[in-house]
Amino acid sequence: MADLIRAQRDPHSESRGDAGTGAHGNVRGEALSYVQNHLYYPVTEYEMDHGEGVHLYDTEGNEYLDCASGTFNLSLGYGHPEVVKAMRDQAERLVHTTSTFQTAPINELVRRLVEVTPPNLTKVHLKVSGGSTANEGAVKMAQIATGRRDVVTLFRSHHGQTMMTTSMSGESFRKSPFPHLMPGVLQVPDPYCLRCFYRQAGPDSCGMLCVENINDFLDHASSGSVACIVVEPVSGSGGNIVPPDGYLPALRALCDERGIVLIFDEIQTGIGRVGRMFAAEHYGVQPDILTTAKGLGGSGAQVAAIVADERMSGLSSDHHSFTYGGNILAAAAAVATLDVIGRPGFLENVREVGAHIMERLRALAARHPCVVDVRGLGLMIGIEIGDDEGRPHSDRAQALARRGMDHGLILRTSRYGRGNVIKIRPPLILTRAEADLLCDRLDALFAEEAGA
Ligand code: PLP
């Protein structure tokens, strides 16, 4: 079986179904060119057929281990039976009704989200359509609660793609085409210790300047009316930047001193990704508002939530309420997902398998010069790719990610394909044996790079 998979995946093997080659390939080639002409955004030549667990299969029967969990949202992998059953049962009963009525899945999801988030977070807002609108709602809540307006985010941050969350991005490439961004957003240096903005040696001696100096930004670069600081506890798109232990507690203290609302965007870090239900729990810090989405849907249901402290009340439905928010099918999937992730041993396995991958990747780093850093928490792992002198090398990271497909690995890179960090975020159901398969395939990919 392994040989068969390898043969199918061999880039030189005739059995591999490249678009545009062979009789079947020509049909796919035609379909691809039609799609390229008519689909608004680009797609690759791969046509996927089905998924199961951590694996995705294309129409040629090739198997891929999905290190990106779809769009980092398939916390329970492809087609988890309990999630699928919950959605199927719910679909037969009731697919949609207005969110002004109570329904059992929504009632249960509210109860469960209050239960699994930090104890100060007791107000659940479900009328959002995804991560971007959850973050936008969180900022509106902070603005209404404080009566202030500015928003502080970090360099390299990604909080979504509505116009407000685009404005909040810590990446200029996301903002450059748009003439009217939301005013009053400022970005401050992130806790990227490997390449510290303040040129410090490390968290033991730096005095946490990346928090301390936010005071200067507030005093000199803001409008003087700052509502909130929004952070991803571990940066997702930005390059899997894991903050030093004291960072988030220090940020919490700064927000308390200055009366600023602290918002954790846990859209990637939440629902078990970092080995705890939320990163807030790992770091022992309570935000005033937490947003969650992606992994909450288990096997791909579209669900998101804002969970807020009582003091953040006040955002009316007139100001933030989306048709497909509070979706009943998705709520059923989310409850099933929380059931699975909350089971004894589930998160422990995420921590153990994640630590095992990190150990194996660090061993790989010693043998493969293109790997300059390995960092992570739970199953949120980043591999920083460099040139032979250790400088960031984005082109090399993109090429490796592309060639990963030939090795049976779906890999995504940081900064939406512009960065030099390969992101390893497989479904949380990954077993140790599957983790070894993932690392063996990475080893082969990096070895090929060394010989390239
Ligand atoms: N916040 C983070 C940390 C994300 O990674 C993303 C999506 O990648 C978002 C927000 C936006 O979520 P959505 O695409 O569901 O709007």
C-alpha cells in the first residue's frame, strides 16, 4: 500500500494525474482552463475528490496528508462521523429559522461556549458569519463599551478580510489596493523574538520592550482614544510566532492600567489547536473578549462566535447581525465538535503528538540547513525556512510547499504565500503514527531540497 501511494505520488510516475497529460488529463486540462477563465480567483490543477480523517484524495486516487487542516478549520479532520451525523440529524429536523427564536442546538452551544471559555466570559454572540465578522463585532463591542475609537493590532497580524479587519491587518500587502481604510488603527511590533524589532537578545533580558513601548505608541501615535488591543495569542498567518511566557500577562497589565479592552482573536488558536481548549488557558490570561471560529466547526461547518465579559454588553442587533450567523446546522456541528474535543485524553494527545512532531522537526533542522527555526504550541507548529546563511527565504518556502504535494503533503506558508514559514497544523485527531508519516515525508522533501 505504501509503495502504491509512493508510486502514485512519484512526480515522474506515469500514474500521477497531472492536468493536461494523458487522455483523462486532457479532459481535466479543459475543465481547468474553463474554470480559470470563469472563476474569479485562481485554483491549482489538483481536483480533490474526498477526504477521510487527516487525508485528502484527488480524483486520480493520490493521497495527501493535510498539514493545513483545510483552511486551518478541520479540527476533527475530514468527515468526522459524529459531526456529520449531528448535521445530518439536524438537517432532517430544521435547517434554518430566524435567530430571534430559540433552538436546541443554539441553546446548547451558548451553554458550552460559556463553559469552555475563561470564567469572566459569559456573553455569547453567535450572529456572525465567520472569523472576520466575529472580530469586527468584538471591536464594535469594545468601542461601545469604552466610548473610545482606536484599535491596536500587531505587526504581521491577520484578523480577517472585511474592510475593518483589512484595516487592522499587520501586513501592508493586504491594504495597499484600498483607498478608504478604517482610520484609527495602529500596528505595533510583535513578540517575534527570533528577529526582535528592538534588537534584543531574548525575553530573559529584553524587559519585554514589545509591551513596554506600546505606551509610546499610545501616547504619540494614537488619537488618544484607544478602545482595544486585538491579538492572536500565537500568530497564525504571520508565521506561527509564539510569544514568550510573560508577554500576554504583560499586555493584560498594560490594558488594565490604561483602561483598554483586550481582545484575543482565537480563530486559529482556539478549540484545542494549542493543546488547551483556548490559548487564554495555556497562558493563564483572561481577555475581555475572545473570538472563535474555524476549528469550532469540526469538519468544516461555518460557525463563529464572540464571547465577551458582561461589561462588554451594549452592541445591538441593529449594528451587528448576519443572516447566516447563529446557524442551526453549524451549531449542531459545533456542539458535536466540543463533545469530541472535551473528552478525557483528547487534548493531552494534541500536546503529546505536537511535542513529538516538534522533537522530530528539531532533529531534522540539525540535518537540513534550510530549516532555521522550529517553534510551536500543541499542533500549531511553524518551520522557518532560510537561505544557507539563515536569512529568511520566502521563495524557498513557497517552492518547498508546492513540491510538498509530490510528497503527499498539503503545506501552506505564512503571510498568505509571501512568508518564509511553513505551517504545520494538521487535524487534531492526528495519531503518533500519522505524525511520523508527516515527519518522514518532510524529511524526504528537505533532503530533496538539499540535493536540488
Ligand atoms: N483571524 C484569524 C487569526 C484568522 O486566521 C482568520 C482567517 O484566516 C480570520 C481571523 C478570518 O476568519 P474568516 O476567514 O472566517 O473570516
